[in-house]
Amino acid sequence: MRRAIATLGLAAALVTSGCGDDGQTDATSGEAETSVAPAASDTSTAGGSSGAPDEAAVLAHLGAEDDVVTLDDGTRCEIAAVATSAAQVGTYEDAGDTVAKTPDGSVGVTIAGAEAAACQAELTQLLAGLESAS
């Protein structure tokens, strides 16, 4: 019985730790916080290698400055988190976060702020180019 309760508690902690950014800012800097998805037990890509780009490479590919991607029309897309495995992408999607991802779902970013829905399609297109580069 104790084991079942402990397991349930651990599962609940894992689920809530995977939730995305709620759009709040860091009280000390006033900037939007960026988090990295929790480590997944299987971080390999579909091809069986762990050649997924890291957070910095994903942000650089998107042209993010201070975790913000500015689209051609001036829309500011706030990147709340970077997911570098399909398991991490799935965790954010299951939590209801707005996620832009590569076509194979192996890499993605969560998008915070009022423009999240407007940014999703554009960032998904940008991430499609990352798949061939990884």
C-alpha cells in the first residue's frame, strides 16, 4: 500500500513538473523565464542516435534573442521551453501547452504569451528546417 501511494505521488510530481511556463516573469530580472523539459528516460531520436540538437542550437536556429523570436510582421514569440526529445515534446503537448515542433516531433518549443497561437505555425515552419540539419 505504501509503495502504491509513493508511486502515485512520484507520478503526480513528474506530471506537474512537465507543465509549461505560465507566462509569468522572473521577479528579479523582469524577463520571461525559460525552462528546459525534464529529462526523459528515452532521449534518443527515431533513428536510434542521440543526435538531437541542444537547447542553444534550437534557439539559434529560430533566430531567438533573449528567448524571443520576432517574426517578419513584428509579432514577438516568447519561447518558454525547449524540448529536445519526442518524450519531452509529448509531455508539453499533454500538459496543454502551445508547442511548435519538427515534423517528426523529436524537437519542439513551447510558446508563451498572448501571441502563442499566432506564433505556432510560423515556428513550426522554422523548425522543419532543423530536422534536416540534425
